[in-house]
Amino acid sequence: MNLVSMIMQLLGPSIINRLAASLGANQGLVGKAISAAVPAILAGLTSMASRGGGAAQLSNAVAKQDPSILSNLGDLIGSPQQQTVAENGTDILSSLLGGSSTNALAGALSKFAGLSGAQGSSLLGMLAPLVLGQLGQVQKSSALDAGGLANLLNSQKDNIANALPSGFSKLLGGTGILDSLGDRLKTSVEPARATASQGLPLLNKWLMAIALGVLGILLLTSYGCNQKTTEKATTPETPPAATTPAETPMNADLSGTTSKALDGLTTALAGITDEATAKAAVPQLQDIAKQIEDVKTAAAPLSADAKKPIASLVASSLPIITAAVEKAVGIPGVAAILNPILQPLVANLEALSKV
């Protein structure tokens, strides 16, 4: 079981697009924020559940969650109830992690993904009940008591640490949110800092010499550039070329095809549980792979500006799809069946995500 993957699979491309629209944010940025927020919330809950009374507090909070949010999330986004759900989610998270930690997490999320403070807080509030709802579903299906729920989270530490995006954990330093992950996130930076500090006097001398040399070069270059600027002043500049029809934004049909293919891919991967279901999913996955290949071919001659909508759409979905692929091929016997389809498919998606 991988809790991170289970939750990420609930957040398909259509959900991300609707969240982005409701927040007034870029799809790619929202997808990036979600990929960081989900494991961070789980890490924080794991930390608090390990403290005295924390497991019982978490179990009580989980029991109070409306499980219907797992299936009705799409209907809530953009509805009048969205703000209430987000505010309640923030309040619940604050009661579990503490207000300062929750605020720190929202701030780190905004900084990491390039969202505004309000966007980061609202997104975090929407994700909190989703995470708790999934925990509640697993707790109920596995008949876990408060201690069992805490043990479940402890068993997920490697999955949580592996899912945290590179660089995001540094933004949460000192908050206590990642304390439960321990050495899984530590890097050997202290020795390097010590060595660097010992060489500072000599390094400062080198830097001073380099700076003086660079200054001299800049003065000479500036003199030459001034002469060239005088010569260019008398030469009329060539007007920019007119935009051709090929420079127009990608049409809605192409974006729609991509969105449907991504949704279908997420659904197909979520339904794979063993070799039999993997074999049954092959025709659908082959069809999706062809659709993505066709989109890639159609987008190839377009300009960078015209490719941006499709790149943003695919980039926002990649973290979720990658997690789903890793989960599927990790099932015994499935990799041999699906890798010939999924490996080139994911490679095409990665290519489409870049402008």
C-alpha cells in the first residue's frame, strides 16, 4: 500500500484543472503544489500521531470527516461550498499540526510552487479533508484502531519521503512537520560547510583578485560597446516579423483530446491490481498511447507560445501519472506487460510538458 499514490490518483487532470480555475492559478503550478502538499500533510500527521495522545486525536478527526468528499470533490470545486470546505480543512489541519506549522506549510507551498499566499492556503485547505478522508477509508476497511492508524502512517515513511519533491523539504526546516521522517531526508552538508569555512581567508583573496580582473575587462568592453552603439545608431532597425497563422494558440480540440487521454490514463492505471487487470487494460492503454503520440505530432510544428497550454496541462498531471505508473508496474508480473506501452507513453508526456 502506498498512501501517497492512493491520494494522488484521486487528483486527476480534470480535478487539477478545476482547482486551478477556481484559484485563478496556472495548472502546472497547482499540480506542482499538490505533488508537494500531499506527502507533506501525511508527514505532519505521522509526526503528530507519534506524540502522546496524538494517535487518538488523529483517529477522532478522521472519524469526523465526510467520506463522500473522495467521490464528490469534482462537484465541490467551483461550487459555493468550496470556500467552506477549504476553511474547515485549514481549521482541522491547524488543530492537528498547530496553527504556526499549518501556516508555515501553506507559506512553503506557495513559495515552492509560485502561488500567492491566498492560493496556497486555499489549496492546502481543500487537500486536508481529502487526505483525512482517504485515511478514514483505509482505517475502516482495515478495521484499525487509533494505534493501528498511527502504525499505518509509520509504515509509510519511506513512501512519504520519496514523494517529497527535491528542495521542498528544505522550506519546512524547523517546522517539525518532517520530524517523523528522520534520517530519510538528511544530507551530509555540514562537513562541506566546515571545510568551506576553513578556506575562507584564501578564498577571499582569490575573489578579490578575480574581481579586479573582471572590472578591468568590463571597462575595456564598455569602451568598445560605446563605439559600436554610436555606429548602430545611424542604422535603422529591422521591424519584427509579423506573426504567422502558425503562431496562434493551440485549438481547443487538441487540448480537449489531451485532457481526456490523461483522465483515461489515470483511471486505467488506478484499476490495475494484478496481472489479469493489467492484461485487460492493455487495449485501452495502447489507444491512449496513440492519442498522446498524435498530439505530440500535431504540436511539433507549433511555436513555443502555441504549445504552452498543452505543456501546462501535461506538466500539471505528470506527478500524479508518474506515481500511478510506479504503483502499477510495482505489482508482481505487471511490469513485463505494461512497460512496453508505458515507457514510451511517459516519455512522450515528458516531451509534451516542455515548451
